[in-house]
Amino acid sequence: MTIQKQSLPKEIVVISIMTLVEGSFLLVGFLYIISGPNIQSNSIFNLFISAIANLLAIIALLTSISLFASCYGLIREEEWSRRIAIKLSFIGIIIALVHIIFYLFVVNDSKNIMIILFSIVIGCSIVSIYFLYRHNVKAYFNRLKTLENESDNKMLIHFHYYLVTRLHFILKFF
């Protein structure tokens, strides 16, 4: 029994676009923090806040790269990409909230464009999570998993047959 491969659901295309937007905005956040926001405080506190900002930037960069990889996996219909995209969307929400709090309370700039961008990241993450938990998307990725397992089983059967044939051939000579 072979299972036919379905066409890519529209939700996965939407999720991929949202993941790209989320990753791009997190990358912009990384670049903005690295370029050095104007932090208004005394020098010792400024050094501490700068270290926290750099840590936030590195986390945003790693998450951004992971989101791009997850988007690639979603488009290529990889079974692992759904689980990774869900986890990274939750992480993206947390990172965006931390960045918003950072810009509101530490940088003291409520009109900063980064607050708007990170709000969009939260929205994209929520939409992605919603679509990733929809029944037809879960069923699609479970079907991919079944196809992958069936393909692996066929390969194991052929490999086993090859080994037995080779062993039989070698034993003929002894």
C-alpha cells in the first residue's frame, strides 16, 4: 500500500511567510541593538545594560537563523520543521516581549520603531502557532512521517536482501 503525497497546504505557505517575517524582524532587532541604542543612565549601569542588550541581540540572531532554517524545512515539507516552528514561535514571542520591555523601560523610548516590529513578531508567531495546530496541517505532517517511515522500511528490506545475497554468494566458495 503506497500513500500518495498531497500537495502543499495553503496554511504551510502562510506559516512560511510568517516565519520569514518573524525571522527578518528578529534579525533587524539584532542589527539595531548591535548598532547601539541610546541608553540613558550612569556609566556602571550603562555597562550592565549594554551587556544585557548584547545578550538579547545574540539570542535574537540565533532565533532568527533557526527560524530561517525552519521556514526552509516547511517549504521542503520536512517532518521535523513543524515541531521546530512551533517551539521557535513561542521563543519568538518571549524574545519580542523582552525586547519591548527593554525598549520601554531601559531605553525610555516608547516611540521606537523596534516596538512596532517586535509587536509584529508577536502577531506573526501567534498566527503561525494557530495554523501549525490546525488539524489538516498536523495530518499533513503526520502523513509525511508515514511516508518517510515506509520509505525507510523499504530501504531496510532491500539492504537486508542485499546482505543475505552477498553472504550466500561468499558462503558458496567455502
